[in-house]
Amino acid sequence: MDLNADLGESWPRWESGEDSALLDIVTSANVCCGTYAGDADLMRATCEAAVAKGVTIGAQVGYPDRAGFGRVHLEMPSQDLADEVLGQILLLDKIARSAGGMVAYVKPHGALYNAIVDDDVQAQAVVDAMQRLHTPLPLLGLPGSVSLSIAEAAGFRVVREGFADRAYTPEGRLVPRSEPGAVLHDPKAAGAQAVRLMGSVSSICVHSDSPGAPELARAVRSALESAGAELTSMT
């Protein structure tokens, strides 16, 4: 089982030591590519720390929407979206390689992640971007996402992901953040949810922008290991 976290999104969190603490807990780091948050210097600092701690680096790609932190849906022409996603991956990979690592997978962020669960046009744009890479990379996504179906059909490896700190609808989708109870803050509850997800996913996510994220991530890791999971990177 892989345990991942969204990182490189905030200088205050980096300077507080919270992001670094998460890198001691997770096996994969979804590094923000500087478009919806962060910047090249924060990407570099995060990649250097991930390499030093033996954590796999993934490209967290999102809409070019700093005002909405990438959590507001954007309608974009397919070619523009594909170009945007490709550019983000290539920039992070260049920075990761300068730090002695490389981008090993792709994970969409926020509104883009949720959009390509059902939106086949935007899902195809993301896969089109990945097809322009020299090295095929795995795509993370919610089980049942159209993006994963399109990626698999194109020959990509896909990784089905669950969320320890997000509430689910009865249909297996994520409860919108605008609704009460959408985010789980209790470490014990998050750990229990991660254990329930075992068997249906191969990677579990915790969010770095939740209050007390390192404590929650430790609880999730402990719960998974207590349930017999071996924590290792997806790649």
C-alpha cells in the first residue's frame, strides 16, 4: 500500500516544518507544480527533501487557478488543458532531476481531479498530455473514473486511490468541500477509513492543508500497518 500526500503548496507550511514532517511518514509526494499554488523554489525544496528521505515524487497537476487554489472548475479548450498539464509535468521533472530524482507518476489536483471522474473530454486532454511524454507514467485517480479507463485503454498503468481524510458519497465520489463533514479531521476516524479502503485501492492520500496533517498521517500509517499493510511506494 502506498501512502501519499499533497506537498509543495505553501511556504508557511514548509517553513513550519509540517511538510517536512509528512515526508517522514508518506511513501509518495504529490508535488504541486507551481500553477495553482507554490513556485519553482518551493518545488525544488520539496523535491530535494523527498529525494533525501527516499520518497517518490509525483506531479500534482491542476488548473491554472491560483485564486481558487485549483479547487474551482475551469472550462478549458482540450488543447490548452493538455498543454498546461504537460508543461507542469515537464517543469517538475526538470526540477526533480536537478535534485537527483524524477517524476514517477501523475496525479491531478482538486477540481481537475474531480472533473475527470466523469468528464471524458477533460480526461482525454490529461491523457493526451501524458502521451506526449517520452516516458510513460502511471495516473492516479478515483476508482471508476473515466480518466482511468481512458488511460488504461491508451496503455498506461493506473493507480486507484482512496482518501483517508475525505468523506464519500454513497456512489463512491468525494463529498464536495462546500458541504459539512466533507473533510475528516479526527486522526482515528481517518485511520479507520484508510483500513476500510484497503483492498479497493492501492494508494491512500492525506491532505497537507488539513489542520494537524502530520498527526493525522501518522495515525493513518499506524492503522494501515496494524491492519497488515506493507507501506511502500506505488512505483
